[in-house]
Amino acid sequence: MSNNRKFWARYARAYDKVIGNYSAHKALVDLHFEALKNCRTVLDSGCGPGQLAKKLLEKNVKLYAIDINPEALKILNERCGYNPDLIIECCDANNLPYKDQFFDGISSMLVLWAVKDPEKYLVEHFRVLKPGGTLVFSGPGPETRDSVDLQLKSLKQDLERQGLFPTIQKSWEDFLKYTEQNVSHIAENWFSHEEISKLLEKIGFTIVSIRVNPVYCNQGHVVIAKKL
């Protein structure tokens, strides 16, 4: 994470107002939720401001939510009403503070693209997942890297159709600054369906399904995998 804590705090609020209202993101949240709704103990890894967490808690899930952005965790806690079934940790997802085979289900939404060592990240999540447990994660693909303008155009048009401008104009400007920084300096991984399938199988996961990601104009991936 950048050392500019004010920037990242501002970004968390902008992300919540911009992406949190994006119809395609709501569809992605639903895909993650459907994959995990029957799990009892769930890890929301890279939870952000908590759109998925709120839905899972409504199903009486025991939820552990982690992120490296303290402001995102603050927003999540407020959104979820300080639910006693919600345990929040500000920590590095490459070194999870949980014992082996602890979770029935894990969500990792729009996180892997920014991870420096994706294999290490996935191995660590494999470790804490119970046999028979479900991992669902999502991200962009190689084609997404070359179509950032298309992604932003689609996002803005959706927000405009909902009548959210000019109310969220400042949040939109902050979000654009974040996007420029991420694509230029942070983004590490743009996996194709074949590449991400091979990586998961190498670690020991079994692919249940892989589909396009609604957030990226039906590019990228949403993967459901099992630890057998």
C-alpha cells in the first residue's frame, strides 16, 4: 500500500460510492454470494468496504473480513452494523492469522491482480480452507489491461443512468486518480482463463466453474474452485 494514508482513506470512500453503486459490481457480489451462501465460516479476503460482507452476514455466516486498508474496514464495520458475527483484521493476506483448514468458504474479489506473488497468496488460502471448502475469486484478464477507457466509460454511463451525478463527482475524480495509479504502477497480474486454471490446479484446487467477469464488461474471470 502507498505510504499516503490520506490518499488511501479517500480512495476507500470513493470506491464505496463509485464501484459500490455500479450495477455490474452488484452482479459480481451476487456471484460471490451464491457460491458461499451455504458456508458457515467464511473468509472475505480483501473485503473492501463490505458489500459482500453485508449479504453474507444476513445468512448468519460467521464472517472474517480482512483488508490492508483501515478506512475500508471502518466503512465495512459501519455498513454491517458492528455485527458480533463479524471479525475484522487489518493484515497481509499472504500471511493469514488463522489455523489450517479453518474456513468452509473464501472470497477474494478483485484482489489477485494487485498481488506480487499470486501463487504464494493462493497457497496460503488453500492452507486455511477445509477439505471440501469453496474458493471464489474474480479479477481482470489480459484484454482488460488494454481497454481501461472502455471499462471507465461503461462505469460512468451506468452511474449517470442512475442519476448519481453530480452528487458523486468528487468521488469519481478520486476514483480516476486511483485507477491511473493502479494501472500504471500497481497492477501485476492479468490472468487468462487458461493461466488461472493452471495455477489453481498446480496448488491443488479443482475448478468447478470459470466465467467472464461482469465488472470488466464481461472480460476477466470469476472462478469457483474446491479443495478436495
